[in-house]
Amino acid sequence: MTEIVIQGSLLILVGLLVVCAWRVIVGPSPADRLQGVDTSTSVLLGIIVLLSLIQGNSNLLDVALALAAFGFVGTVAIARYLSEGRMF
């Protein structure tokens, strides 16, 4: 039963990733694209954690942690660039 729920959750997250990619591609403004990239990073984190549960590999959790850190720094840098015109 647990595997069915995890597999269903994985399918839902992959569907959400497609929606986020659509927002990044079509987004009418740079802020919409930033939101799409930030949301897709969060969805990818969920996918990596679910894959870690399926495979029983805890090394994927380290990858998820690194992706979360890089995603946060990237989002802050792009948001600052959009608001002030400079990165750091």
C-alpha cells in the first residue's frame, strides 16, 4: 500500500514539474519565470526524496539538501537582480 501511495505521489509531482516548466517557458514576465524556477526546484526536491524512499538510498537525500541550498541562493540572487539590477 505504501509503494502505491509513493508511486502515485511521484506521478503527481512529475505532472506538477511539467506545469512549472510551462510557466518558465511561457511566463509573461521575469518574475513569473522566477516563480516557475523556484517552484520546479521544490518539486524536484520532492521527486528526489521520493526516489530515495523507493530505492532505499540515503545518498539521494544529500543531493536533495545540496539542491535546496543552491536553489535558495539562486532564487535570492535572481530576485535581487530583478528588483535592484545587481546580483550581490
